[in-house]
Amino acid sequence: MPWVVALTIASLLAVIVSIGFGVRETKRRKELEAKLALLLSQNAKDQLTDRLTGLLSLEGFESALTGRADKADSAGGSFCVIYLALDELGMINDGFGREKAEKLLVATAEILKTITGEQAAVCRINGGEFAFYVSGGINIGQDVAQKLCRRMEQSIQIGAAIMTATCSIGISAYPEHGAHQNLLSFAALAMRTVKLAGGSDFCVYDVHMGTNMRDQVSLLLDLRKALELGQFELYFQPKVDSETLQFTAAEALLRWHHPEKGFVSPGVFIPIAEKYGLMGPIGRWVIAEACTKAANWKSRGLRMRVAVNISGYQMREDDLMEYIESTIEQHGIAPNRFTCEITESVAMEDTKVTQQTFEKMGRAGFHVSIDDFGTGYSSLATLRKLPAAELKIDRAFVTDLEANEDARSIAHSIVSLGKTLKLRVVAEGIETVGQCEILVQMGCDELQGYLFAMPMPAEQLEEMAFDASSNKSKDFRASLYSSTLMQGLN
């Protein structure tokens, strides 16, 4: 410990002073001086080295960076500073324990040394964050970053555990980005920009990133208060039966009314909420609010299935299922009328907690939908084990249906797979009659998109369902109303 070293040095100094200059004590004094010099040298070395990984410490890297900049100034040339952060270190620490997380850091250090070489001056800054420099311009830095991203996406064996730890990387360059004293902070800023966008990628520093980051921080601070200030609202987009084009269900979509910015896109604030641990309380509010609206519809005689998006963060919560079950019971909603929409990438996560959540969903009788299907890397064996009731074709393939043969082939394959596994198939993002006709011919069960209805507040959807002038069941399946038998909704 630093204070122990300091105390030892102080004690040795005191002894040296007390010995004086007597002839008989000269040898003793020299021995103590040599020991003091060794301690001072060792202490300086410890300050420049990271104990866990053996890499440079931040102080050591800054010293090496200054030397590299001096060399560039005198001999010409350029170099890049690369800042790397592990994306899932916190989750690995929670799931596997501190010892495994530390071994992952050591393994990452070895990977960095292997890829960058001995001249890169690799350092560990703190936690799962590392930095180093490489000679050459931005294109060289990008090549190295790409190699690291690909390598970190591969499995790493830590004892008996197999881990995959993606990373976010930022790059700054000298002399393009100015004084070398700013390069590390610029590269860190670029790395955080990647993290906010979802991680597992790299980018080069841009002068506008500082402004963008301030905007992100400001938005984060506002997001923390949005829930308690009642700035969130649920909109609902109906799903229609492909044969009758009648409304059969509705998906709950979160909207944020910012007091100054107006509507903030979910694509902007949802990644921030997931990144900074806000998705838990926000996700629970969505579940409770969706159940409240569905209960209101039911009290008026409209029993329509409601769908809620469940994030990867929520899937890893131990008590998610207990919360959903207690909430739907409180509002008198049958489990099979509550749809949990889970993206394909989350559904394929081979983690113990995620798989346990799926098992609980199956036992509870929830209607489970695999969302954004076709964009991930599904294992057919894994898909068969999930308690899913439907597949939802990603809107990217629907958008290109009329013009792109590949998109049609993928959509057709998803429909065929769904039929083989006895799953309903839903297509979202439908905006044209041509897209609708193609999907109906393929055999899709349900359709969703602007062609049929825009997302709308719950009250507006309720008005549509009970507007006397619309003959009540004109656009809604008759079996949704309590005045008729509850047949055909599955």
C-alpha cells in the first residue's frame, strides 16, 4: 500500500539522519541509503504499472505519450491514440463474480499486447478501460480498431466459463486533433459516443462530439426526472388480421413529451435509459400503464390483447415475471391477452437469467412474440425451445418487399419457418398496399403499420372502438367485444 511505502521511506530517512557521519557507521549508512534508493525506485515503478494486468498505469501512459509526441515533432510522422472499453464488464462481474471479471481483464490485456505489439505502450486506465497508441494515421488506427472489435467478439475461455465481451473503441490522431495532452480525452469521448449508440464498434473523434455529448448528458438528466414528472405516455398501434383487415390487438409504444424539445424519439432515449440503468423503472411503468389502459377498455366491453416490448435489461431482472404476474392479476387481465415482445437478439442470449425468464413466461401462459425477426442469428434448436407464440418480421424486410427480391425471399422464409413451428407470423412497418398484398399472399397472420393506423393515444383507440357511427365492430373484430362470444382471438 502507498502509505506503507511512504512510512518505510520516512523511517529510513530518520535512521540515516540519526546515524551521523561517524567512521564506524559509514558502512551502515551506505547500506541504508542503497535500500532507500531501491524503495524509491520500486515505488516509482509501481506508480507507472497496473498491478492486475502488468500494463502501464495512466501515469505511465501519459509519460510515454509525451515521449511519443516529442518524437513525432522532431522526426515527423503521426500516431493514433486508441481508447477501448469492454461493453459487458459490469454484467460479467454481476453474473460470474469479481474473480472471473478480473481474469477477463487480464485476458484482454494479453489480446491488446498481441495485436498492438511491444511499441504500443498499452495501459489500463481503470475498470474495463484501456488505451494505447499506434504509429500511423487515422486509417491505421481504424484497421487496428477493426481487428480488436472482431477479436473481442470471439469467445474467450476463462477457466470453465466461455465468455464474449464486445468493446467500444474511440480513436484520436496526432497531429490532426491538436495537442497530445488532449488526445486521450478525445479518444475517450469518441468511445463513449460508440457506447451510447449500443457499443461493439469504433469511431474517430470529431470536433462536434463534445457538443453532442453535452446534449446526451443533458438529455440523461432530464430523463431521470421524466418518470416522476409524468412526461411519459403510451401510444397504441393496432394489429390487423390479414384476412379480414379487422383490428385484433395493439402494441404499446412509449412516448416522451419533453417540456422543451417536444416529442423525443424512443430511438434516442431508450438506448440512454438502457445504458444508465433507467430501463428498469421505465419498463415497469410501461407494463403497469399498458395494463391500466387494457383494464379500462375491458371495463367498457373491449377485450383486446395488448403487447409490450420487453428489453434485454428487463429480461435479466430476477423478479420481472413476478412483477408482470402481479400487475396483470391486479387489473384482471388474462395472461394469454398480454403479449411480451422480445427482440430476436435478446431471445437468443444464452444466459441463465434470460432463459429462466423465458421458462417462467411459458409456465405463466403469456403470449410471447419474437420481435425484429430476421436481423439476428437464430438457432433453430433454441427457437424451438422458447415458449413463443409468434414471429414478427423486421420492418427492414417489409420496407424493401416491392423492390428487392432478397427481402421477399427472407420474408417468405420467415413465414414458412413460422408455419413449420406452428407460430403465428406478424409483419410490421407496412405502408403500402403492395406490401400488404405480398404479405397476405405469403400467408402472414397479422399486419401492422401506417397503412392501417398510426400509433395513437389509448383514448383515441377507445373512441374508434365505440364510435356509434362506425357500427361499433366495423374495424374491430367482433369477438373482441364482451357482447359476443370470445372466439377467433388466438
